[in-house]
Amino acid sequence: MAQPVACPSTPCTECRPVSLFKVDGFWKVTPASICAKHTPSNRPPRYWHVVHDTGKPTPFVPLREPFDLVG
């Protein structure tokens, strides 16, 4: 039987969570360490570059004087 693939967000043995403990009345924090496999990329996913392409943009033309609609 095939083994399920581990979720990419599941920490592995190389990842280390944040630890917090008290030493001589002071709190000591050990920062988390994430392996290269679980480090998020600096760029968003590729499909985010175009949300919805509606064609050529419509230019904005400001109206400088009020007008009445006819009809």
C-alpha cells in the first residue's frame, strides 16, 4: 500500500519550534529554525501575476464641466 505524502507545512526533524524557558528569573527565547525545504519562497505563486485579464484598459477622461443626460 502506498504511503501518504507528508504535508509540506508539517515540520521535519530539521525544523525546530520556538522554545521559551525561564533562567534565573529571566525568560530566554530560542528562535525557531526552519529547514530549506519548509522555508516559504520570496515570490508569490506563479498564477498570481494575472488575476483577470479583461483586455486593453479603458482610459480615464476627467469631466471639467457638468452636463445633462439627453434622452
